[in-house]
Amino acid sequence: LDEVALTYLVLLSSLMTILLLIAIVFLIYYLFFKDSILESFDNEIHSIPEVLRYNVADYNDDKLYGGLNTVDRLRFQLARKFYEHNPPILQFNNSPEEIDTTYLLIRDRGISCFYFENYQDQLLELIQNVQDEENAKDEDQEPNERTSLLPTSIKKIPSKVINYNAAKFETDPFYIEDLTDIVFTSSMPSSAILNLPLPLTNRKNDTIYFETKLFEFNHLNTLLSIGLTTKPYPNFQLPGLSPYSIALQSDGCLRFNNKPFINDKDLPVILPQIIEGDVIGFGYKSTNGSIYITHNGKKILECIKNFKTELFPCIGSVGISNEGQPTSSSTGCKVSVNLGQLGFVFIEANVKKLGFCENQNEGIIGAPPFYSPKIIKNDILLDQGELLPPHYPSDEDTFFGPKSLVEKSIKFPKSVGSSHHLIDEDDDEEEDDDEEEEEEVKKSLSLLKSNPSNTTISITYTHSKLKSKSKSKSDDKDKISKPIVKFKTYEPTSGISLTYKTFKAKEFSRLLNAVGPRGYSMSKIDKIKASNNNNDDVDGDVNIVKSVHLDGLSTIMTNVEHVE
């Protein structure tokens, strides 16, 4: 072969090698990723029933469109624009054991993670986008230097300006109470949607159920629509009017999105007129994508199958006239949605636990701590409880304020005694020498300051039997019982004991203010082996009570009188 033929042969071989490699890569990708390649084609076919698929022909009915009033026409056009700018997210059912965001929220927060979203103005941004598009088209149609000259006899007809602002709400059409109660206040079509989709993963049951009760509702001037939709969904439309949605109306008609005109009466009727107090339930089975409807606890029918995508409960309302046409005469209504936080009217849903959280409504975050007697039985802090007073530094403030200020403001009780002349319980005589009593209290305070580790204080409550005013001494019945509070300070090293007794609550309160809580103690019981005089062990144990002084300022307060 000459040099030219050899060059062509090399180029041809290289090209064949590259094509072969591309073919091998494509074959591998097709074999292992075939589902992802055809997903965009198969999803709607296998997961959306034919009656709910988007069909442009359903929206081109001139007769029904001509029967709408001006505002409803604007909203119909804006709803189609909303679908173009915000196409529904078809999140098809995944593995039943997949851990998704909804599952984590339910696990952590329980039923409280579900709520209906407050009203947000979708029309403001949508109208602005539509007007920008129309202005851009008008600018493209204006003649410029590249546009061919038109005959002078032909004049451009200006396009009619559409006032989309007439479709806006004057005020918020609804508001939410207690997460799942919806109050509609406007006669214009509006709808509220749940923040999270139906929980499908990590459930014991493959069916999810919810109920809607009509609390305040006048069927003569209001039309309710209860159903399931995809998201995002226009909140200025009723469920069942936009693509991929289904709804039951309060007039008993079942509406699919293949009937997008609100004045379309060619709808299947499955129930009589729904009135105030009725309960409408929706159940969704994730395994086959079927939806069934209940009315006042009775299952009516299974209305659709093979609807396998993320669905959101949606409730809508619109004012109607006597002829069933939209009007502005509605006085509003109130509905309450039960996701499982309460018992269902449909008995089967209670038995099978078909609520959104399968009766596990609390969640693991925010629940109260678990208290078990086995866990807290030997907890020292919990055993002490309120017996432990605050720890105040010795030279700083006390519970009653600065120590110097407390000592200056002491008002001493009238009944005070000392260790040199102890007061007997039966002695009812009172001392009148205030100066001597004040001196004794100062001694007690001095004792507390000088011996903070050993000094103890006891407060005991007894009754003294006083002699009656009559001279008869024949019986104890002649004695009068009088309550006494004894306040005793005792320092065992020096043997000094100061005892006060009082009959009045005010004087006892002054004593507490004077001394104040200065520390705390615990009683510890040790068991030792019993022995006889010969130091031989005998059967049985002996309990020895020890007083354990914990870190505190000075004294130990108890309700058992100390013995000198």
C-alpha cells in the first residue's frame, strides 16, 4: 500500500473504533438505566389515570367559556398561565420503606407538623408575568427598520388591553385556625392546601385517610369543594378545576380536572346535597393509587384508581346564586379537617389506624421526659428536693438580703431564754425585760458566727397545758392546751444551749428572719454486725444514725430537738 492508502486505512480504523466504543457505552447505559430513560414517557402513562391527564381540548369549549362572567374568565385564563409557569411536580410513589422529609417530620413532631398553609397572593406575581409577556409581544410586532413597508391603506389595529387586576382578592379569602381549621371569608373562588403530602412511606398500613366536617356552612349560597391535588396548585381555583386534581363538591357532584369550567353541570352525582354538620372523608391507597370517599362514616364508592403521585388535601369555597352560578352573596363558611388527631366518624379508619400518624401523634421531640420510679429511686438530688436551700457566701448576701442589713433590722420576740435558765414547757410565765432578751439573742447570733460547723438549730412544735383560771386542781381537764413553737440553738463543744419559745406566729417569723436558713444536713444510716459484751458476733444488725454535714454557711436546721 502506498502512503495515501495507508493514511485512509488508519483513519477508517480509528473511526470504527470510536463508533464501537460509543455503541458499547450506549448499550451498557440502556441495559442498566433503561427505566430512567423512559421515565418521562412512562410516568404519566402508568401513574396518572387517563381521566386526569392534561388535555388541551378540554379547555377549548367556547360555549362554556362564553357562559362565564368577566372575573371568572380572567381567572380561567390566569389558571392556564399558572400551569405554564408553575407546572405540577409529579413526585411519583417511591419505595414504601424510603426515608423522606415527610417521614422525618412526622417522627420528630407528630401530627403537629401538618397544617394548612395561610393565604399567599399568587395572583400579584402571575399577573405581572402575564403583562410582561403581552408587552413583549406588542414590542415585537411594532414596525422597525427591518420591517417591510406596509401599504398606507393598511393600518395596525391596537390589541385590547386586558385588566387582570379585576381578578384579585380585595382581602384575604380565608384564614387558618388551630392548624387544620379553615374559615373562608370571600365569595370568590379560593382554596387552602396542606403543607405536606399524604404520608406514604414507613407505614404499617398502605391507606391514608382524613375527614372534613362542615361546621358553619350554608348550602344555599356557598359551594364547597373537598379533594386531593398536586402541588403547586392555584389558590384562586377550586380543587378539581386544574390539572391532576379530583374533588367532591357540596352539591354531591364529583369533579375531575377534565371538567375545568366552574359552570359545567355535566358532572357525575354520587351524593345528595351536603349540608352543615356533614362529614366527608377521603381515603387513598398507595399500592394501587385508588381513592375512595365516605359520607358521615359510610363508604360511598371508590372513584378512581392508578393515581400514583404525591397528593395534598385541598379545600375550596365559592359563593353561588340560587341557580348555582358563582356570585358575591356568600357569607363564608368554616370547615375542620381531621388528619387523625381525633377519632374518625368512619369506624374502619379508627380500627385500622389510618390517620396520618397511625395514632402516634406526639412525636419524639417536644414530648415530656419519661419518669420511672426505677430510674429516679436512688437520685440524691431528687430525694432532697426542696430541703436544699441556696448556698450563699458567708460574707455576702443571705436569702433575706445583706447580712449587716438583716442584723440591724431584727425585731426580737418577747419570749426568750438562755442556757443558764432553760424554760420548761409547762411554764406559762412571760418575761418583760426586753433589754435582757435582746442580750440573749445577741449571744445566740454570736454563737452561730463563732462555731458555724458544730452549732445546730432545732424547731419543734408542742402543746403546753396551762392551769385554768379556776382554783380547782382536781383533774387535767381543768388545764388549757396552748400551742408552743420552741426554737433551740445548741453548740455541743461548749455545751451552750439557747432556747426560745413563742405562742405567736409573728414572733416565730421574726426569729426566722433573725437567724435565717444557714445550711443543711443529711441523716445517714449504717448497718453493723451486733455483738455481745464479749465482743462476739450475734445474729442481727444494729442501725447507727450519723449526721452528715454538707457544705453550708453555718447552722443545721431540723425539726427534731437536739439533746444536750
